[in-house]
Amino acid sequence: MNDSDIRALLYPLLTGGVYVDELPTGTTRADVVHITPGFMHGYEVKGDRDTLQRVANQLRCYGEVYDFVTFAVTEKHLPKLLPLLPDWVGVLVASAEGLRAHRAAGYNATVERAPLARLLLLEDVKQFLMARGLTGVSTLRSREIGQFLRTTQLVPLASLAQYVRHRLVARLPERLLGRAERKAERARRPPRKSKPTQKRRALPGTASPAKPPAAEATNRPAKTQKAPAQMRPGLLL
């Protein structure tokens, strides 16, 4: 079972609000984020061909911004994944029969203001701060905004989280339009021509390299080409 198979099982469960695919989150991308007026729930999808190498970084990034976090994985990953996850992270197990809950996600108490604000454009964050009566914000750089949010007591986390959810939903049509434009642009580009392979020329005074024997002559089976990997869903649904 691959990534797209699991997503197809997951989407119908995300009722209320909207969901976003591949949302940039810290130094990674959340596979699916369910956004409602009251919370954000980040989902990481692991199909049979995926590895668990990035779980530690994904957990760190998701834990800084999402109210709930769930891993949707195949049975193959369960034994090695569970020891890597804190108790508050939910786990869904995918099979041909559907998704079953191994354990429900608990509320995440580790959300931080600065990483949460980075889900938005810098101008959106400045607008939020200026609307709260904070002066001198318009000239600040992203790093300075982050430092301010890490140290200030003037910005309640709940207010910022509500604003972030609102802006992400409001920008959804814009993101969809951008995705459609990029897809149309790729369709207009002419296909890339493969470069012809150049034959090696033997150096003066040396013999030309002998050609390897054909697969039939060596009694070795010819190598078969791997099937192309399936494309993942687009940026947004």
C-alpha cells in the first residue's frame, strides 16, 4: 500500500473545515493538515515504500505548530515506529480494509508562537501584530519577528493560533490557483530532449575497450527496468 492509497482512505475522515496537502512546516512538509476553526491536525503518511529516517525531524516540526499529530502508516512500520513516538501522537494503521485507529491523538501542549507564525507569510504576521497595537513592526525582518514572538508576553498563543488558522483557510483559493497555473505552465513546456551518449575514444597507442558480452552469452538474466514511482498528490486538494 502506497502513499496515495493511504491518503484516499484518510480524506473522508477529515470532516469539518478544510485539509491541505504538503503544507511547509519548519524544515519539512506535513503530508496532510486538517484545519478547522478550533484546531489544526497534522498527518504524516508512511506507505510500504517509505522509511522512518525523518520521523524525528517531522515530530519536532509538527509538535511546534499543530494541536494534534497523527501518523497514518501500514502495518509494516508499526513495530519500529511506536517506540519513536510520544504518547500524545496518534497512530492510524492502513490496510485493504481501511484505516483503523491504533491509538487516538492527544492534545499537543508543545506548540510555540514563533514556529506557528512561520506557517504564514511575513506580511500576514506583521498585520496581526500591528492590529494588536504593536509599533515598529513593519520594518522588522523575519528573524526579528521570530525573536520577538519567542520572548514577548504581549501575544497570547491562542489568539495567534486562531489567526493562523483563519489566514491559512483564506489563502486556500490563492494556493489552488497558483497550483493550477504552475501545472498549465509545465504543460506548455516542450518535452526535454535526451542528450545523445558519446562513445569513448581510445587513446593513441591503446586498444579499444572490449564490449561486454551480451546477456544471452553469459547465461545471466538481463536486468529489468524498475517501474516508475507513482506521483504523489499535488500541493493542495
